[in-house]
Amino acid sequence: SRSINLAVIPGDGIGQEVVAEGLKVLSAVLPQDVKLETKEYDFGAKRYHATGETLTDADLDALKKHDAILLGAIGDPGVPSGVLERGFLLKLRFAFDHHVNLRPSKLLPGVATPLAGEPQIDFVVVREGTEGPYTGNGGTIRKGTEHEVATEVSVNTAFGVERVVRDAFARAQARPRKKLALIHKNNVLTFAGHLWTNIFNKVAEEFPEVTTEYMHVDAATIYLVTQPERFDVIVTDNLFGDIITDLAAAVSGGIGVAASGNINPSGEFPSMFEPVHGSAPDIAGQGKADPTATVLSVALLLRHLGYEAEAARIDEAVSADLSERTGKPARSTSEIGDALAVRVAG
Amino acid sequence: SRSINLAVIPGDGIGQEVVAEGLKVLSAVLPQDVKLETKEYDFGAKRYHATGETLTDADLDALKKHDAILLGAIGDPGVPSGVLERGFLLKLRFAFDHHVNLRPSKLLPGVATPLAGEPQIDFVVVREGTEGPYTGNGGTIRKGTEHEVATEVSVNTAFGVERVVRDAFARAQARPRKKLALIHKNNVLTFAGHLWTNIFNKVAEEFPEVTTEYMHVDAATIYLVTQPERFDVIVTDNLFGDIITDLAAAVSGGIGVAASGNINPSGEFPSMFEPVHGSAPDIAGQGKADPTATVLSVALLLRHLGYEAEAARIDEAVSADLSERTGKPARSTSEIGDALAVRVAG
Ligand SMILES: CC(C)[C@H](C(=O)O)[C@@H](O)C(=O)O
Ligand SMILES: CC(C)[C@H](C(=O)O)[C@@H](O)C(=O)O
């Protein structure tokens, strides 16, 4: 009989609320014969305040034993900027080698977009997750003085770039439009830019059916708001991916519906799934958060574990729910979760 | 009697066409008693192909003697990516210490925006121009092998950050809304992020009337499309500034109307003014390019040299011209230039 052994990290702020709904929908969608075990972990601001810990080696050992991780949101205004991000979120992405950061953007019917007209948006960003300016390389000298110098080093390796580029080509190949765009800034960041561009062009030869294009990151932001239909699959570095996926989320219905997967394709370590949004302390605890992004992250999780039919049922339930929202009064976090649970079960 | 000794660099592609119109409007707006001298320089792809040179020490010495520089666009698909950007554009910005890269975004009445509704957009981005990931620091080892490693180093100094932050505060102080946003990614790029944030907070104490906020660059892209009215003055690093000013241009009427100044506020070296758009080889030589961004760059140039009334006349002429475009047939580059020249002269 099949089973899923899931690590659940609700985290801070609205993380608690949205994860509860994600789990509700997960339980509802799974067939009877699949045994779902969950274990909750208390990472985030509360634990940091109580113990000073963000993520210990023992924590990593415990997390390693799970099939996958569902994360709500991490971050709190009471914790200095960077402590939880570097000490928990990024530490976990690096420790578990989550090199494929998958972020689909699809504007579903009936969903509001800040763009005029009726843009067609359906693309997926494959963001590199373990290199670039995210490695924590760099430093500061003469801190706090008028002679301070601070550096940040973006580290890019052929190994790291090739595996994510290859993953993106395979995804493009599997989609009807078979298009892949590389986004970088190779006219300025020429060292990293050449590495990315050369590997992209080399791997392209193995995928003759995939149509490719290159685009500078600045130009890409223009296309994302003027011609978003242009994109099918995008592959890009960690920082550019961070920036353009927030923009992509904004134009395709907002971060309330943007899901993401931090994937280790080899399965050596568990992959982690999380909404793109943060902990939103301003609305935490009020039942106002939209759990849709977390529910869609559960779909990505199921797909990753091989439950394609169940993932598709969630996607369909979300589409149906979103298409019926217009003109209706706002629902609470758990009302939306309930409605989605009913749909996926039915 | 007054005089302006201007270096003119038409550059590549549509650069030639738009600069001609910029000069036409400049001549038309200047009072009789101002002697305008211009000297044209042939930098860009053609010179590079002929001589292999992008910008020599002798070129820099010649350019130094001018009061200001008007640039069209540099870049050509026949030149490897990065050669002209690093070898000319960035070399000049660094050599002349253009640390204030000024990019206003204003959605003028009657101008189309990809955003729905009627957004109010009127802000200016102060982008740092001589540091960050643009310094060319970094390198490659084992190039072309499967063990290649490429690095890019972002260099940030207290000296460089403080002067541009101070410039931005002064600009915010002089504007009616007196708001300044710092955009960075200080939760991930913690070394540079702390430097920027600390200096921003320190200088803020000297400007108690200015309302400040901090925003991560990824979140900023969301606000730029969902709440652009939120922004008044933005200060940010070289790379984030590059990215968000293209997005800002896209939402506020397109890069056809986006102007920029590469400013050395001390006046030690001439400042350079250029449209944000590139050389657009696909439409070059066809009279299709909109010279408005160049004309608005001429207004920034005049304002920088102290010709405030003339700069304002250009801004008004452009507003009037743009507001009357809807429903009219498209005009050629020189027709738009002619119309603007007539307006500023009248
Ligand atoms: C919170 C932060 C570290 C994170 C990132 O920059 O990757 C977030 O913005 C994201 O996109 O998941
Ligand atoms: C062409 C390129 C070097 C340049 C930059 O990145 O600064 C351009 O994009 C700009 O914004 O002026």
C-alpha cells in the first residue's frame, strides 16, 4: 500500500492558516489506500525567539526522512532581516540541494490581473535554486565606518547551470508550445552570462524541437507586462528568478495564487513546496489569507510524488473556484479551503 | 554670453535617427543668445568593426572637454554581447563617475499603458551608476569545461552608497510628496544590504520631512504593476535599478518615452543623457523610431546645465504632443521631431 510521509512547516504569520487548508485539501484528494502521515515542525520566528535556533543539523536529519515538505511562510518583522531567510529558508534549499525552483504562472479564467485587456498567461519559470548571488559568498570590511566595503559574490558553475538548463529543456519539450527563454544579463555580467549562454546553446542542440530565445532580464520585465503570452518555459538564475517570478505572479492573478516547488529531482533529499507569498504579518490570524497558493503548492507536491491524477483534480478545483469568485462576498481562509476540499473529493 | 559645448554620440541603429530629432528640438528651444556647439563622435558598432576600438583614452580626453554628452543608442547584433556595453557604455559611465543614474517615470495623459484602469504614475528612480555588480569584478576558471566556475562580484562602498542616497533624499525633499523608497534585497544579499540599509537610515535622520520605506526588489516589481502611485522617489543599486527602470518605463508609456541622465553631480566630468531604449536594429533606418525619449533626455540635459525654463518647455511640448496622439495615424521619426520643435519654439 502507498504512503506519504510529509513534513509540515507552517512557519510564521499566515503560514499557519494557509497550511491548515493545504492539508485539508490534501487529505480530501488522496485515495483511501494512500496512508498520509504528517509531522509538524515549529521552525520560524517563534522558535528563533525562544531558542536562537533557525535550523540545526538534527533538524535537517529529521526532515531528511520525509518524502516531501510543505511550508507555509517564514519571516517576522521582529527578527532582523536575513536571519530567518538565510538561516532557515535558504539553508534548507541549499542543504537539500533544491536546484530546480519551479514557479508556474497561469492566469485562470475569471481571475483579476493588473494588466489591461485579456492577456493569455501560461508559463513556468525554472529558477536555479542553489547558486548565483544566493550562496552567501561575500563580506564586509570596515563595517559601520565611512570606508566600509561590502561585496556579494555570484557563484555559477557549469555543473549547477547545466543541470537546471537541462531540466528546463525537458519541461519545454514536454509542453505543447515547446518554447524556452533564457533570461540573464549577459551583456553586463559577462562571466556568468557567458557560462549560462554557452551551456544553454550547447544543451539546445540536444533538443532540436524546442524553440529558444535569449532575453536580458530588464527587457524580460517589459515583455512580462506587454506580451506575457510570449512565454512558455523560462530558465534563469537564482536572483533574476526571484525578481521575475514575483512580477509573473503579480500579472497572473497575484501572489495569492502563486505556488512553487523547491525540487531535488534526484530524490536524494525531500523536495519542498511553498506558496510564493510571505508571512504577511499585517493580516495574520484574521482568517483573511487566501490559501489557494498553498493548495496549488500541494498539487505540485503530489505531481512530484507521482500522484498526477490527484494533482490535476486540485488544479481543476482551483480553476473552478476562482472562476466563480467574481461578484461574490470575500470568504475566509477556511471557507476557501472547505470549498476546495469539497470539490476535490467530489 | 552663454554657450553649450555638446558631445553628440548617435551610436548604432535608431540612435542616429533619434539623436537628429533631439538636436532639432534643442536648437529650437534655446534662446538666441546661447551659442550651441556640437561635435559628433562615431562610437559604436561601425567604429568597432573598422578599428576594433570601443573607447580609447584619447576619446575620453576629447569627451571631457564638453559640457555634456547626448547619446542615442549603442549596440549591434553583429558585435558579441558585452563588448560595446562593457567597452563603451559602462566604461564611459565609470570613467566619468556617473554615479547618479536618473530615470523619471511619468504616465502622461493620453499615453497608453499596459496596466488596467487609470494608474497615476509620477516617480523618479535614482539608480547608482558606478558600483554593484556592474564593476566588471569576477572571473572564470576552467572556461568551456564541465568544471567551469564563473563569478560576478557586486562591490558596494560606503562612499559610493552614501553619495547616491544623499542625492535621492535631496530630490525627495524637493518634491511635493517627499517620499523615498529604498529598493534592495537585504534579506538575501545581507552584506551589501546592510550597508545600503544602514546608510539609508543614517541619512534619513538629516531629512526628517522625507517619508521613507524599504522594499525588497521582488516585492517592488509587484507594487510597480499593482500600486505604481505609491512611488515618489526610489533609490537603488545599479542592477536592481536597471531592472526596475525598464519595468517602470513599460508601465508608464513604454521605452519610447523613457529618458535618462547619467549624472556626475560635482561637474568634474560631463554628464551623459540618453534614452532608456536600445538601438532597435529591427526598425533602424526606417523612420519608425519615436524620438520622444531622446527629446526628454535633452530636457534632462538642459535642466542639468541650468536651463530650467527651456527644459520645462520641452516637457510641456512632449505632454501636449502625446496627449494628441490617440486615433491619429503614426508619424515618422522626423515628423514627431518637427512637431516638437515647432511647439517648443512657439
Ligand atoms: C524570502 C526570500 C529568501 C525568498 C527568496 O529570495 O528566494 C523569497 O523571496 C522567494 O522568492 O522564495
Ligand atoms: C546596455 C546596458 C549596459 C545598460 C545597463 O544595463 O545599464 C542598459 O540596459 C541601461 O539600462 O542603460
